[in-house]
Amino acid sequence: MTGTLINVATVLAGTLVGTLLGARLPEGLQRRVLAGLGLVTLVLGVDYALVWRETNPLIVLGAVLIGGIVGEAVGIERRLESLGDAIQRRLGGEGSTVSEAFFTASLLFCVGPLAVVGSIQDGLTGDYSALATKALLDGFAAIALASTLGWGVGLAAVTVLMLQGGLALGAGAVAPLLRGEALAALTSAGGILIIGISLRLLDVRDVKVGNFLPALVVAPALVGLVAAFR
């Protein structure tokens, strides 16, 4: 859990710095900061997505398509937005960006493979080096997001704590399922979702990334299914 707690701390610290900076930045500069984060996120997503070379690309494609269908049917994006809106009504008021900040930051901080692999590594061995690296990246991302979207970014620390903490505590059960091609498929699917987040940050297209979250479960499951029929 050490790495997760460090990650939570950097998200909160980054949010504080970003919120203080945002009040002093001109609107044009705020947009450029968000665009810069979007570009970096795009490069990171492409890098992760290309890991599909280590598995069957059709598995990754199938996982994203099936995951999207399941997510659309369940209405994951709509439910997450409703949660964000409820938080906004309680804490932000009319015209607030709390919902957008919470939703965007939660996806950005939790969709990447580092969140999964690093948490499992931390839970099994106590080695939190991967999560420490992620924490540093998330801290800078929190500064950029909070400077434009405000303090609602800090609420994503709760999402980080629940997801990564849960994975760390349940690492013994999850680790055997995420090896070799299964991990590669998960990483690649996560990269594709990160690309979707970057398109939202760049205001290119409003990709409903939340509806594709089941792909992170479907990808390693398909690898196991294909292996069973070989």
C-alpha cells in the first residue's frame, strides 16, 4: 500500500499547486497547458498501445470492441458522470467544473497499466518503485489539470486509493492471471483508452472512454480463452 499512499499524496499536492497556479494563469495559457498534457498523454497512450506486438492484435481489437459494447449497455460513462454531477451539486455549485475534473482525472490516473502492474508488485513484494514513478507523473498531470479544471482533480485521489489499494491487497489472487500475453493485452487495451482520454483533453473528440473500461478485463480474459483452445 506504500506506493498507493505516495500516489495519493502526489495527486493531492499537484492539485493544490495547480489550483493556486490556475488562479494566476491567463485563460489562453490554461488552454495551452491542457493541450500540452493532452499531447503527452497521446504519446504515452500510443507507446502502451503498441505493446500489442507482443500478443495477437485481434485480441486487443476484440477486447476494445466487446468492452465498448458491454460498457455502453451497462452505461458506465453515464453512471460515472452522474456520480461526478452528484459530487458537483454538493461541493461545487452551478457552473463548477468539479464533475469534469473528477471524471477526467480518475480516468487518467487509473486506466494506465502502471496502476495495475505497480499495485500488484507493491502488494506482492513491497516494491513500490513502479508506483513511485507513476506518482511523479500523476503529480505533474494533477498540476496541469487543476490549473484549468480546478480543485475537483483532487477528488480523484479517492479513486486512486480504492483501485490501487484494492489491487495491492488482492495481488495474490490477481497476479497469476496477468502474465505474458495477458499482461501485454491489458497494457495495449489500456493504451488505447489513454489515447481516447488524450483526444478529450485536446478537444478533438468526446470519446466515451468510461464505456470502454470493461476492455481492461476482457483483454486478458480473451488471451486465456484463446490459449485454452490452442
